[in-house]
Amino acid sequence: MSETADAHDAPTSTGIDHKKLIMWLFLASDCMFFGTLISTHLLYRKLYPSGFTDAEGHQRFIQNLFNIELTSFSTFILLMSSFLMALAVSAMHKGEIKSFRRNVLGVIFFGLIFLGCQVFEFTHFYHQGLTIQNSVLGSTFYVLTGTHGTHVAIGVLWLILMYFYSFTGKLGGHMGALDVEVAGLYWHFVDIVWIIIFTAVYLVEYLGPNGFWGTGLPAVTK
Amino acid sequence: MSHDSHHDPVACKTELAPERSDLGLIRPDRTTGWTDWLTTVDHKKIGILYGAFAMFYFLVGGVEALAIRTQLARPDNDFITARMYNQLFTMHGTTMIFLGVMPLSAAFFNFLVPLQIGARDVAFPRLNAFSLWTFVFGAFVLNASWLFEFAHLAGWLNSFDWHKALVYTDFAPANGWFSYAPLSGTFGQNGQALRFTGVGTDFWIIGIQVLGIASLAASFNFICTIINMRAKGMTMMRLPVFTWMTLITAILIILAFPAITVALIELMFDRAFGANFFNPSAGGQPVLWQHLFWIFGHPEVYILVLPAMGIVSEILPTFSGKALFGYPIIVFSGAVIGFLGFAVWSHHMFTTGLGPVPTAAFSLLTMAIAVPTGVKIFNWLGTIWGGRVRFTPPMVLSLGFIWMFMCGGFSGVMHSSAPADSQQQDSYFVIAHFHYVLLGGVLLGLMAGLYFWFPKIFGRMPNAPIAYLASGMVILGFNLAFGPMHYLGLAGMPRRTHTYHAGNGWETWNYVATIGAYILGAGVFLAFANLAWTAFKGKKCSSDPWGGRTLEWSLPSPVPEYNFAQAPIVATRDAYFEDRHGGKRIAYENDGGEAGVHMPSQSWMPLVASTGFLFAGFGMPMMAMGVPHAGWIVITGLGVLILGIWLWAVEGPGGYMLKTPAAAGSPAPAETVAH
């Protein structure tokens, strides 16, 4: 965008750009969105044992399905993508478009690794017998983490489009930096939400011998 | 990319050379007629479109209500079937709330907020158009279920194989406006996903989802506009009260709608993919639906009523000739109502067995929310007190609002007592209560607003005798229709039953209520007909026929597309009133200079992106019910949506320069009609 007398360049009452403000408002709304989803999962997790019955009729437990090393790895990757996103925003503010492209490619690459891990995890859990249909646990788990994955996928698509758009020469100046910064806000938010989901869905299952909530059953052999 | 430098500033956009977007396409800037209305980004035109669609759906919802009342006029009546009755009360509630009141409030937000804060448009003009068209298509998806219902009744669907899969009990939704699980959900183990209800519920889910997107987009836009685009000197505590209530309503929407969005997603997963969120046979808890629904649903009540409160807070001072009594208290009461609105949802669920502690807590909080509401009532009375009252049609309706809303509030406080509520739950007493709040409150407030601002919107005066007659019919008919329902409810008549036997002592008052409903319906129709006539044929009036107080009255009627020829600088609350009668004048700043003022370009893209929701919204219920190839409609819809957003992003905001009368040399904003 060129530096014309654009409506979005007009000074605002608060000094905050419209685009940045509306993204903060969207994120406030998205907090309630994920808050509702996470609440649903925790309510049911508190109410029911972590076990479910697979297709062969075997009793299985979510703790045995989780591959915490893999999920920790993908969490770390997502965190590092946020770091690269911050570098990309900083590069845009300095007008270093090549540095921006390098960093944003890194973000896209890390985002895709995270999504790949999630696809692997979903497939693995499905073959282990946890489906969206056979238990409430499966429903809440897949819908919560899947919704987060959709957010990541939208972010990746957004950044890919932005990456290619940068070659048209129209992504530059104050407005270009603002556009990248707004995308960065979104990306950081999705990252923070994952930290909460990772804690609430995965980590608490490892507190104590039977997880924070317990299995809900008297004797469990893990 | 310099989209304005090659345009000479002129006073009429049709004189400009065609403007090309960043895509190289000609933007629909210079056209009039249909193209202009479909591509407009002018908040005033979008407001008028919102209002026109809302008034249409008010009449649709009204016809549905009259069918219900006709059925209930006599005991053991068979005017409509029980199935049709369920569909009618479901669609009546859904239509009135989501397609009547909310868009009519949105019409006022759109038309008034930029004018009241001294801005030339909203923060995101194209997003505003997107909200409008998404609402229009969401409303269409919701009501499309009626087309299927009528096709089914006519037997047109019988020759299709998938017909049997499509229907269980209904085509149009029949779950009530809250679609309680498990009735709206599924039963059966292991993903069988047997449904209690037919495709109507899927239409309802996707329709509400799309309407929610429209409301969310509009709310982000309006918060941004109010916080960021105020004229110089327009501090937050100088904002007109209507703008304040818009801000609080928008904040409620962005925080309340995600709960219903998630609930709808979960219900959709239950119905379409065999998930178990609300499936009782697989361990799902249907009461969770009630919680999620009312966490949205109770703030929604305040989303409906706060704009009407804002409207009344503008009208009462104007026609009492006094400043609003206790402006800061009114504003803070509105904020407290909004905040507490999130803490009282479980009073809809006292009979679900929450346990003594939550029940007591929600009882107390519900009583507490009556306090700021009562404070507002007293402030309005304080505004009228000692004033020189002019009984114009908007004032009559506003006074009716105070009186009727207060009655609704009284019965509302009764519900906060859990033991009393257990008796009143699901009886006609509840119907009486919320119609006093929503009709006596919200509808009277919105009608008052229509009569108040129509002269500003169209520059024409509504016919006063007809306005008085219509207002009288509405208030009389409304009390005849809903007053007796208090008695009927306490006498034991339950909600949502399509008929009743003679001998319960309910015959007389049901008959009276039906007569009242017809008077009410005729009154609303008369009022709307008067307004429609006014828009085209009404007597022309001056730019400030009422002696208004806020900035919009300083503008010519109808308002020119650039709103303010020069940017106003305000020094006080009620800036226009003070400008004429007080010591503090409105200063004007020639902000555009020789170049003129910057105007946003029109665009097809919001409409294109919204069309995606039409396809996806239509396809998803079909897909859920196993109609062959319906998935392709959904994929097409999502493709159109993404394509629309992409083209929207790369076409650029555009914009052109208009030389306003002020920039051309005339000193003050021109008035089209002399006083």
C-alpha cells in the first residue's frame, strides 16, 4: 500500500490503528470461544473416567494413548514459530522485506510441522480406538484440538498468501507492517491458546499416578 | 496504486472517472440504482437496508404470532396442526429476536453512530456491507426451511428417494427458539446419531451460526468506530447515550456469541458426525446445552433491550426540553447491566436442580440486576420531571416504553425468586413477562426511534394522526394480548401446547388475548405502512424538526453521503443543542482542504463473500440428512467465501476525494431545506 491519504492513515481518537484494535477485539471474542470449548472438555473429563471402549470392546485409557514426547515436541515447535513471527514483524517494521520473507517462511514451515503432528496424532488415536463417536471424551478431545488446528491452518493459509503478496511489491510501508503485525497478533494468540490446551488436556493427565482427575476407576494398571 | 491522485475533487461521485481497483477491475463506484444498493459501503444506506429487511421480518414474525393466537382463541381448536404450531412458535421467536429486533437495532447503529460521533463512515466500510449481506443470507437460510415445509405439504418431495431420510418430524424448525437438547440432538450408542427432529433443526443451527457471524463482524466494527473515530472534543463522557448503549451492546455481542457458536458447533457435530456432546445414551449431558445457550441467551436479552434504552434516552430529553437527568449514572447503569448480564444465566434453569448454593447465588444476582435497571427508570422520570413536555408520536411511544418495560421488570423480579419461578416456569406467566419486556420495552422503543429519526433519514415527516392512532393501537392491543397471560399462567396454562380443553377457566382470557393480538398486529402494520409511505411521499421537513440535541441534527436531511462537510469539533455534551441555545458552539475544521474529503470506494466483494454463506448454509442441512451430492454445495460455498475474502483483500480499500460544499467555499454545512 502506498502512503496516500488513506482512510486508515487518518489519525484515530486513541492513536491505535483500526486494524490492530479490531484484531484485539476479535481475540477477546476468541477467548470466550476457546474458553467455552475448554470448559466443555474439562467438565466432561471431571465427570467421566478417562477410559473408553474401543471397537474390539477393550477398555482403554487416554493416558496410554498420549505420546507426550511427540506433543511436547510439536508444542515446542509452535512456540518457536511465535519467535519467528516476532522476528518477521520486527523485520517488516524496519522495512527489511527479505528478512521478513525468510522468517515468515519459517513460521509457515513450523506451523505445517505442528499440523502434521496433529494429523499423525489424530490418525494414531483413531487406530487405537478413540473416535469422535464412541465416547464423550473422543467428542470433546477431537473437537477442541481440531478447532485449534483449524485456527492454525487458517493462520498458515493467511501467512502463505501474505508471503506471495509480498512479491507484488504492495506489502510495504506503515500499512504493510501493520498488516503483518495484525497477522502476528493472531498467530501469537493461537499459540497461547495451545499452551492452555496442552496443559488442560495433556499435562494434567500426568499429575500423580492416575492423572490430576484420576481415572475415575478404583484400580488402574497403566 | 495511488487510487486518489488522478481524481479531481468534485461534489458528486457520478461525475468522477471510473476508478480501478488494485486487481485492475473497475470498481462499482460511479453507478446508481440496484448496483449502488448491492455494492454500497455507505453506513446510511446499509442502515436503511437493515431497517427494511428487519421491518419485513417483523411482519413475517407477526403473521406467525397471529396464527398461534388464532389457534389458541378457542379451546380444542384445530386451525393448525400441533406440528405446525411447534414450527410457528419456534420460528416466531427466532424471527423476532434474530431477524426483527437485532437487525432493526443494527439499522439504528449503522445510521446514527457515525453521525452522532461526528465521523464520515464506520472504521471498516466493506466489513459493514459484509455484515449486512451475511445477515440477509442467514435470514434466508433460516426461512428456507419453510419452503421445504410447504413443498413437503404439497407433496412435491414424495418422488425423491432421499425424502424419507430427510424428514423425521419437521422441515421447518420445531424445537423452540432455544432448541433444548436432547430434543434437538441425538440418541443411541456409538455414533448411530438417531435424531429426534428433522432437517429443520439443521437449518436452525446453520442459520443462527451465519447470523452470529454477521452480528460479530458488525460489533467488532462498531466498537472500533466508537472508540477510534470520535470527532475532536468528543470524549467518552460526551458521547450521546445511544452511542454508549451501542458500544455496550456490541461488547456484549462479542463476548456472548462465542458461547452459542460453540454450542451450535457441538450440536452440529452430534447431529452430523455422531459426536456425543448432548447425547444422553452415550453420557452426554443435555443440561450443558442449557448452560451454554443461556450464557449466550441472557446477555442476548440485554443485547435486545439496551439499544432501545439508548433510543429512549435520546427522545425523552428532546421532548422534555431538558438535558438527560444523571447522564453518567445512566451510562454506568448500562455498563453494570451489561456486566451483570453475564452472571445471571442460570435463573433460566432453576428447575433443573442446580443445588441450593448456585440457586441462591443466581437468585441474588438476578435481584441485583434490577437495581441498575430501576436507576435508569428513575433517571428517565427525572428527565421528564418539570420539563416542558411535547407529546409527539416518538414521545408517546417512549413514555409507553417506560411504563410497559417497568411492568415487564416487575414480573421479571418475581422470577428471580427461585421458589416462585419454579411455579411460573413454562407457564403463560413467563410469556407475559418477556413479551412485556421485548414488546412493551424493545418494540415500543424501536418504534419511537423510527418515528424520531425518519425525518432525519428521509427528510420527510410521518403522518402524525396515523402515528398517534398506530401507537394507541399498539399499546392497547399489546396490553389486551399479554396482560391476561399473567392470569392464564398463574391459572396453570402451560407454554408450547397447541391447544387446551374447555373447562379450565382459560377460555375467556385466551379469546381476549387473541383480540388484543389482532389489534396489536394491525397497529404495527399501520405504523410500518405509515413509515413506508413517509419514506417516499411524506411532507418534506426541515433538517431539525424536533429541536434535537445531538450532532446528527446539525446535518441536512437527507444526510449527504460525506455526512460532515467539515469535521466538527465539539466542546460539550448535547453539542447541537448547546450550539444553538447554550454558550458553547460547535467549531468546524476544514479537514479536507482543497482536495476535498476522502470517501471509501464501493465493492462487490462483501456481497460475493456473503454469498458463500448462502451456499454453505443451504448445503449443510442437506448434507447432514444425506441428500446426494449436497456436500458439493457446501464446498462451493466455502470456496466462494474464501475467494470473496481474497479478492476483497487484494482489491485494496480504494477511495476517492469529494469536494464538499465547505471545501468549495461555502462557510457552513449546507441545508437542503430551509426551516
